Amino acid sequence: MMRMPFTKAEYLERLSKVKASMSEKGIDVLLITDPANMNYVIGYDAWSFYVHQIVVVTLDDEMPRFIGRYMDAFCGAVKTTYLEKDHVHAYSDDHVQSTIKHPMDYMAKVLTELGYDKKRIGVEMDAYWFTAMAYERLKVGLPNAQFVNAHNLVNWVKIIKSDAEIELMRKAGKIVDLAMKAGIDALDVGVRQCDVAAAILHAQTVGTPEFGGDYIAIEPLMPAGETAGAPHLTWDDSRYTTGTTMYIEIAGAYKRYHCPMCRTISLGETSKQVEDVAKITVEGLNAALETVKPGVTCEEVEAAWRNVLSKYGYAKESRIGYSTGLNYPPDWGEHTASLRPGDKTVLQPNMTFHCIPGMYFDDFGVSISQCIRVTENGHEEFAKYPKELVIK
């Protein structure tokens, strides 16, 4: 078995918390399809989530089960997780992208053979990897089961990180510092956007001399000029011109744990409006971060930012942050707590957030962010790159 990033004892502790949440919600069987949640529970880490796979957690079995494609089950799950071979099940390749067979047909058969066909079964209803067809085939294969929505059950368990997880995020913070520097160093008038992206991707991968980096859940986001108010654009092969304002939103990742960061850059002379908005953004970001401590709610953190904006006559529609950590494409967010009005999630030590108070306008945008851990009396910043507008 390959070395897992955590001890088996930690995985079993996580499993006990998941089972406690299942019991509280009256769920007998939990089918996990989110690859981050699968990783969290059993340590499985492979780019096999493009085909259907599940981890089965039940209240009456001490060990979870993995059900997936044959080449992933016995060549991957058995060799890289703590699962015993009799808790790994594999469907044949003729189930893959077939119009006749479906992997959920096999999964329903396994669950029936294990005696779970009449149980209350929780499924991650809004997970990217659990399709409408998968749900329909499960219902056909398990007609006597009661299906309930268990979306984000595991996500809420993993929102509080262990000290070992925090160490991985600290390493990711060191990687993102290097990747941001690499991108900004490569950025100049006449340089192609794709070449800046290449510098970032290289730095994200090679990491530091002590440890390398993982692939990132989101590709570098690099809107520039008039499109800088559209925060989720990537790159093309056009060349940067004098006076362009753009920003780079990236992350470092280590053992699938992410530390995101965003910085705004102006090439050459910049407008007073951009400089003013950047100063307001940093002031608001710092105000929000200074509010962070155990017992404070997510909406209170956002209110500190909003109060700064109101002084200058600005307002922002979207949230300013979210819980982050262990994840896979297409997102490094955990889909639980958000820093926005109405979110009354109470902050606790070792929760981790990406606070990203972007200001988006029709013809430009400014976004400067920080990834943090909630500490016993405040917050810890994982990355050290200066929180300021960069002018090159």
C-alpha cells in the first residue's frame, strides 16, 4: 500500500464523525460520489472521477466499501487506501459509457447482495459527479430503498480541519506564493497570456525544493482589461498591452489541499480609479480578516467588509469568501459556509476560508484575497505575498 497523507487512525476518526451525522439524520447507508469526500473518508486519490464510482459508508460495518471501475478498484483503491480487498468491488469495462449497462446497475446489485436494498440511503444529490441517470438507475435497481438527500453531509464534517490537514494547507500556501511570483514575474507588455499561464502552472507543479505541488482544482483565472470585471475567465494567446489592468486568481495545492490567492496587477501607468478601488479593497479585506475569531458568524465577517465599502459609496452583490481545503476539479470551495449576509455559521478553530472581496465593474476589476485559518483568538494567513495592487 502506498503511503497515505494521514494515519489510519485519523481516517477512522473522520469516519466516526460521518457516521454520527448519518445517525443523526436517520441515514443507514451513505453513497459518496464527490471525489474530495471519498478522499476524506478512505484516502483514495485518482483521476478516475470521470466514470461512476462510490464509497459506501454504513452504520453496521466498521469499514467503508469502494465500488468502481475494475482498473481503478483493484489497481488503485486496494493499493492506495486502508480498505481491505473484500471491501472493494469492481464493475466490468462494458459498463463504461454504455447505452445498455450502467455502473449504478452493478452498484445496486452489490448493495442488494449486502442486504442494504431496503434501507434508508443517502445520496449526494447536488454533487457534480452524481448524474440524473445515475439516480434513476439506482432507483430502478433498488426499488424498495428509501432515498434521501445527503448532499454536503461529509462537507460539513470536513469543514473543521485537523492539525495534520492544516500543515498541508501551510505547504500549499508556500506553493501559491511561488506561483503568484512566477506569474507576475512573467507578466509584461507584449507577453502572451498563455505564456504567463505556463509560468504559473510550472510553479504550481514543481512546488518548492522540499515538496512538489499537485494539479489544481481550478485553472489559472486571468481576466484582463475590459474583461477584468468577468472574474472566471482563463487565458488566450493575445499579448498584454501598456495600461492593462488584470488579476490572477490561482491556488497552491499539496496532497489535494488548496490555498487560493488573487492579486491585481496593472501594466504601466494605472488610473486613479483603479488605485482607489484597490486601496478600498485592501482596507475592506483587512477589516474582514480582523473580525475573524471563534464565535463570530460568517455574516459578521462580511459585514465588516460591507461597512468599509459603504464609507466610500460602494456595494458588492456577491459573497466575499467561502470554506476551502481538500478538493478536485472543478472547484476548490467546500460548498458549505460562505462569507455573506444571512450565513450564520459560527466560526470555530481550524475552519479555513478563502476571503476574496473582488470589486467587478463594466470595464475593469480589482480582486485581492487571502486564504486563512481560524485560530483560537483570531486568524492565520497561509500565504505571505503582499496584499496590495501590483504595478509593473
